[in-house]
Amino acid sequence: MKTALRINTDFTTETIDLEEHDVLKKLQSAVGGWVQPVDLRDDLTLWCNEEGKLIGLPTNVIGTHMYEKSFGITDVIKGDIVFTGGTDDEGETLSLPRPWQLQLQELADKLRISMI
């Protein structure tokens, strides 16, 4: 199973199984449109809606935070996002490493609880 983690703008999450034959379709469905990958680290890729700012999607706090940790305060991530691992030598998307999944899930849970 190739695991990915979707984090919505309301801090709810969903684990997604990315099958080889329809990875792009699943990513597009998860972010609600064309996808844009952002490699944050060798083992962590953020997928967001390529047109998120243009179509007025809400800010994704976690996506923006993770982007800023890698690149500084230079952009804002909009809409629901998906995290996967990096890519292999052939450009195939890898499963999200378990430590990243746990850390991101915990962050989303804390933020969601603080909103209540």
C-alpha cells in the first residue's frame, strides 16, 4: 500500500491509498483540481491545488507552515493538501514515511482541537 495523508483546511485528515495506475487522479480529487507538487525534503512532498490562489481557496495553515520551514516566508498554500514521500529514481511517488505521517497527523489533531 502506498500511503498519503490529506490535510484539509479545517485540520481534518484522511489517509489515502495511492495505487500506481491512478495516482494522478487520486491526487487531483484530493486537492480539488490540477495538482502542483512541492518537494519539501527528499522524503516529503506536498501536493496542492495549482490554482488555489487564483480561485480563492482558503489558506491551508499546515501546508503554509511546512512550506515556510523549507523555503522561508515566500508563499501561501491554499486549499486541501496531500503529503507523500519523495520520488524514487524513476520519478514514481513514494509512500509517506510513517514518522512524517504521525507528526503531521498530530499537528492537525492539535490545531483542530484548539479550534473547538
